[in-house]
Amino acid sequence: MAFRKLLAVCCVSALVAGCDSGAVTTESTYATDSEARAAAAGISHGEYVARLGNCVACHSIPEGEPLAGGLRMNVPMLGNLYTTNITPDPTNGIGNYTFEEFDRAMRFGVKSDGTRMYPAMPYPSYAKMSEQDMRALYDFIMNEVEPSSTPNQPSEIPGFKDMARMGMGIWNVLTMDDEPYEPDDNQSNDWNRGAYLVQGLGHCGACHTPRGLLMQEKGLDEGDSAFLAGAPLDHWSASSLNGDINSGLGRWTEDDVAEFLGSGHNRFGTAFGTMVEVVNNSTQHMSEADLRGMAVYLKSLPPVAEVGATEWSYDNSDTQELLSLNFSEPGSQIYYEYCSNCHGTNGQGYYPYQPPLAGNPVIMDPDPSSLINLTLNGSLRVIADEGPDVNDMPYFRQLLSDDEIAEVITYIRSAWGHNASAVTTAEVSEIRAATDPTRNDDIFTLRMK
């Protein structure tokens, strides 16, 4: 019996190993070859691909050298690991990788020595990449990136748990679509280019798609209703990117989507959390054509949770109550004292400098985690070519109690025509404890970027 089990494991392992061998070849198409868009952006093909994939966000840390790794990330149920040095250093980096080994690592999560990676490295998304973009990225890393001898840090996953790596090949077979993106002849060039970026290099689903029992993304493309339907992540809520009319992109135009990706702002809101790093390091460097493509594709996604829902409309009555200093509604006085200077008594903010709250999809998100986290801990600033945003969201964890934060967020989620659920003190307390930098460093340990 033991021999049969061993034989079965060996057979499965051999099958899995055969599923991810050899470099992938693809034809050059408008949708999948980024060379022309790189030229429009004024940088090399490979650097542009690195921007599209946001490599720097995970493989660099503020005090380290570019792409030398060291960011601490969490693998659910197992522990923490550190991102690796991907500079062309031959000892600690990937300088000795052949293109075939690099391709295998990017598409299937297999290092040159055969060690399996965890999908904290979003290789299930990068599997969609074209051969042209993969070769350009390899050339960029090997010839344009400065080598760094920074050693890789060992993971903090106990040895017996780290044996899970041995099963990642089977995980790939069960959960991945490892075929490069194939353009849909029934769709436009812009739609196909956007699909290639959103599903692949942009790895949007890594944050915005809910996870299943095996921690896999429940949907990989527009054919799955769970794809980009919104998901909890690191005490945030990654918003729905489908056509849900209130908490998704249903009210946004293609221009609104492109503006948000390119600048981190639009008339509906402002980037926050790790989305700020996506804008700072990746999307603001994209060509206008690529921003348009992503917008076209995202706007094609239908509503899921809010099919047939009534579209939000502005109600001015709460504004009048604030202006008359009527604070009978719980949370209204806290809003007036701490929030109205930036977001206005009318909740409409001061676009593009201060985001609106009235009609903001994040306000109407069924999951209030992002609002709680933002109120407790503030947010990073978007940094464009002309410099950082003049204003940022301050933190209120020391100024406001859990009861007060629950009250003011509940007020915002019910004011100006909103009809979102109330926030409880317990929900605030949970996120306050989990993101307290004086007690733990979970606030800096991420699952995905």
C-alpha cells in the first residue's frame, strides 16, 4: 500500500512537472505586444513591461536597492516570507537565469533550482504574458537593472509548513489557466489590450477577486462573475471593479476609469491603501492608449451584486442640517468638526484636491473595512511627476475612540442619500488592534500588491 501511494505521488509529480516546462511562444499582436506603447511612453520595452507588472512594489523596499527584494509578505495559514532579489547579480539575484528558466519562474512559479514559489508572487496572472513582453522584461532585468549583492532573507514559515511548496505544482493544475492571453476576435483592439493588462501584467484580480478554499482567485476573466467582484485584503476592502451601480464602476465613464488609473483621482474618489503604490509605480506611467484599453475592458464587466439596484442620487437634507448646526443625528457633529473642512458639509469634497464622500463607491461598499482603516491610519500620498499630493488623509486613531469612529462612519454611510449598513464599535476595535504599529507589524505585512 505504501509503495502504491509513493508511486501515485511520483506519477502526479511527473505529470505536474511536465505541465510547466519549456518557454512559451506567442505571435505578436496589438493586444499582447507592448513595444509600441513603451515607445509612446518614452521608455524601453522591458522597462515598460516592468512598470505594467509593478515589479518594484514588491521587490523593493524604501531602505534597499531597486529590485533587491526584502519586502515582508504573508502566505495565509503558513507564515511570512520575504520577496527576493531579482537584479542580475549572479550570486544573490537571478543573473544566472536563462530565458527559459526566467519564463518558467514567471509563468509557473518555479525557480531555476526547481523550488516552487507561493502565489504571493502573482505568477497565475503573469502566465497570461506574451513571449514578446516576457523577452523584453528579461532583457531589461539582465541589461538595464543595476546588480545588487543584497542577500535574500529566509522565510519565516516553519519547516513542516513549508513542505506545502511541494504541492504547489498540483495547486497550479487545479486552479490556474496557464495559457497566454489569446485575443478575442469578437472584441475591439482596445478591449483586448485592456483584457491582457487587467488579467495578466496588471494582476488586478490578485487583490480585487475573492479567494476560494484553496486560496485561489475564484474568477480569472470576464467569464466568471466573481472576477474583480471585490475582496477583503489586509484589513482593507479591495473594491468591486465590475458594473455594480453604486459600489462598483457602474456610474463611471471610460474617461473616469482612465483618469483614476493615470492620476489616482477622479470625480468619484481618490486612490488609497496599496492602490496608491499601484498608481505611483505603475499605472501613471502607462500610455494613454493602455489606460483607455483598461477602461474599455473594465467598463464591459456587468453588474453582479447590484443587478437591478436603484442608482444612488444626492440628498441635500443632511447638508442643510449640518449648516444649521443641527447635530441630532449620531456622528454628525464628529463629521462637522473633523471631516467637513476637507470633504465639505455637502460631502462633495474639492475635486481634484479632496475626494468626495457623497456618491463615492467606497462609502457604499458592503464591507466598511477600508473606511475604518483609512480613518484609523490615514493613507499614503499619490506622487506624480509634479510632486506629491498637497493633502493626504490624516490618521485619527489617537484623536477618536472606537465608538466615535463607528458613529462618524455610520453617519457618512447613511448621509447624502447613502443607504449602506452601520459600522459597529467591535469592527473598529478589531481593525485598530490588527493595525496597531506599537503592538505588531501586521500593518506592514501584506498578502498582495
